[in-house]
Amino acid sequence: MSKPLPALIFDLDGTILDSKPGILSCLREALDTHGVDAPGPLDRFVGPPVEEWAIELLPHGSEDARAALVRDYRSCYDREGWKDGSVYEGIRELLDQLRSAGFPLYVCTSKQHRFAVRILDAFELTGLFVAIYGDRAEYASHNKVDLLAMLLRECKIGADAAWMIGDRIFDIDAARANGVRCLAAGWGYGPAEELALADTVAATPAEVPDLLARCSL
């Protein structure tokens, strides 16, 4: 009897969606509104939960100040930022190919659940996934390790029967903490030193099926 195909759990930003323009535009607006000066490029804030980068941007700020920064960023993203993105070339074809082959597909993203579903709906991708897990304000933890653990538990997926596919260290760390193998999306935002920590790296979406087959032997 053949072994069941593993569940493939995709990150959203930097893996399915090139969402950097909308994220950075709203981040700049929120920073300007609150008079916050962020040294260095802002690209490092694409990927981690908003609550995490609020702490980095306001290390000595109050909880109220951080909450206000997060609120204004999300208000901008809700209004217009979510529209400013595109599906990576080859991703739609990859998802269709994997689903047709029988792989169960999931999304696990630090983006708020409502934004993730709205964006996937807009690009007509929602129906390809068994379930979409995004962050929610009511969660006690906004860490991707815990979100992935919740997905595995609630969807009854064994750690040895899943792959996490993502582009940043947050995806790799979440996979490792949950005993899940990780395929790094080399077409996303992660630097080479982060990607090298994954079990394998695909330079393009087209490489994913062969790498999965090779690593599953």
C-alpha cells in the first residue's frame, strides 16, 4: 500500500504572495503618523507578526503606544494595503499541480486571518486549500510556532506527514519546533543564510514538486 501524500503547509507573504509593496507602504504611513524613526531597510518587517516588530520599533514604548502603532498599520492595510500585491509567477500553476496530484494544501500565515482569506479570495485561490490558518487578535500567542502547532492539532496532521513551505526564518523555526520538515521558498524575501537552515531550498516554484519527491524517498 502506497504511503499517503504529505500535507503541504504554505506561508502566504513571500511564498504565495508578493505583498511587500502594500505592507511597506502602510508601515511607512504608521511610522510617520507616530513619529517613529526605523533605522535600516524596512524589508525585515515583512514576515514576522506585527506585534513582534512593534516591540522592535518601540523598544521603550508603552503597551498602549505599541498597540496604537499596530492599530494604525492594520487600518491602512485594511483600507488599501491588502490590494497592493500579486501572486508570484508560477505559484498558481504549482498549487494546481500539487492539488491535482492529491497533496492536501494548507496555509499558515502570521498575517491576520481575515486579510489572508480576503486576499486569497481576491486571487481565486481559496478553494485550493483544505484550511487557512492566520493570526487572530484573540489568540494568546502571536508566534508562528504556536499557530502551526494549532493547525497540526486541529487538522489531525502528524508532524512526520507534513512539510512547511515558507521563505523566512519564522517558517523554518516553526517547522523545526513542531518536528515538521521545511522547504524554503527561495523566490521570497528570506536571505540566503536563513534559507540554508531549511531541509531543502527551491529557487523557483517549478522546482518544488521534484524536491518534494526527492526528499520523500
